[in-house]
Amino acid sequence: AGLRQIPGVTVHGTQNAARQTATVSFTANQLDPSAMGLRLDEEHDICCRIGLHCAPTAHKTLGTFPAGTVRFGLGALNTAAEVAAALTAVERLTQDSRNNGR
């Protein structure tokens, strides 16, 4: 839900909470998912997966082929503070993109 609140972010997949898992795929402000993943890692120390996630046909259906998406995979050991930090990082990167065209 937090990602959906960030301008320029598109969350891909069902919005039905009963059918969701702890993974979330998204794209942001026309930012290349590889660049977003690198910046999340290098600038914010946040791990994520990027790309087609072994599902190129699904990405063709979503319209995210060939770049894919950024994916967060959350687990029992993730804290609310880590989720908040990830949301803040995505918000900053998308805002940078809007302001600087990068």
C-alpha cells in the first residue's frame, strides 16, 4: 500500500490482499529497474531483485518487457522500520527522477 502512495510508482499484480504474497513488483517514473536496483543498493543499502524474475511472458503481458520490474521480497525477519526505509528510498529516487530527469 505504501508504494501505491508514491507519485510515479506503479505496483504490478493483484490489489486483492487475500491473493497477495510478501513479494511486490513495481516500476517507478520511467526509471530503468536496473538503475533503480543499483541506486537502492549503493545509496540506501537496500537489497532487491530486478529484471524479468524468470517470467518473461508475464512481463510481456504486463508491458514491462524487456526491462522488467524492481521486486521486494519481504519475510518474517523484516521490520516495519526496514519497510519504511525502503518506501522512503523509493520516494526519494522517484522524486530525483522527476526533478532531474534521471
